[in-house]
Amino acid sequence: MNNERQYDYPSQRQHALGLQKRDREWRDYPVGTKAHAYNGGAWLRTERGWQWNGYTRSPGGTFPTPGGDAIGYCVELPHNA
């Protein structure tokens, strides 16, 4: 028997996790924002742009916008935003 709460994708479950749907241009998000990719990982907003897996020990490159795998359904704002 599955006792997990059922959510309507994507709004209820993502809101409970602190995630939201993209609501502005990528450049307008504050530093520290994460744009989650649909196959795992995330893009981190830095002062220089968007860094692939920028929150890990071995981050990737930095680009002006997140890659195409960040489709905008899972944006996580920093706690101080």
C-alpha cells in the first residue's frame, strides 16, 4: 500500500519542495537560483551567468542562460530571495 501523498503535476508537489514554474527571463533571476534539468542536475545562477551543476564539487561551464534541459518547470529560488 502506497501511503505517499499524491500531487497534481507539477504545481502542488513542486510548490511543497520550494520549486516554482519559470515566471521571468532567465537573466532576471537572483544569484543562487537553481534551474533543475529534466534528467537530473541543475543550473546555478552565478554573478557570471548560469553554471552547470554549480552547487557541486566539480561544476561545469558557465553560460548566459541555462541549457535546453532546463525547461522552466522546476525553478528553485534561493532562501534569501
